[in-house]
Amino acid sequence: MSEIMSSQKMQRTCDACGAMKEWELIGVQEPAILEMQEWYLITRAVVMNGRFEKLSVNACCLSCVPAAAVKLALPVPAEEPADDIDLSQLRAANFEQPN
């Protein structure tokens, strides 16, 4: 007989006060589910690069909701441009043998 032990953990961080909570999702019990439901998820739809995107923040309690929501009101940070990497040159360099 074999035995498999696995774990799935969910971690939330409050975007207002920085409080962090972690829950084990395997065999989760009602007290943990009720604790998860105490958190608030605030979502804002924005248009980035011509597409609708969803930005979200977490708040651990009702008093943290306004401070977390302010983070959604701030301008969306610009994405950093992706590095231009020529994969064919990398592959060729890996196959070259040093003399």
C-alpha cells in the first residue's frame, strides 16, 4: 500500500496593514472557512493596452478596506518592456564546442 501526502496552502496578505494569514486547504474545516470569509477582496476593472484587466487588493478586516481601496485608485504602474532575447543565438552558442 502506498501513501501520498500532499499539501495545498493559501496565503493572503492584507494590502492595507500587511497582516498575513495562511490556511491549509487539504481537509479544511469550518472554522478556517469562516476565517477566510472574513477577508475582503476589492476589485477594479481597468483598460491596459486596449484590454480590460482586473486589479484586486485584499483587506483583512472592515477597517482596512478604505486603505486597501486607495491602492486601487493609484495609477497603474507601467509594465517593464520584455527583454529581447534571440533564442536561436543562445541555442547556437550552447552547441559550439570550445577549442
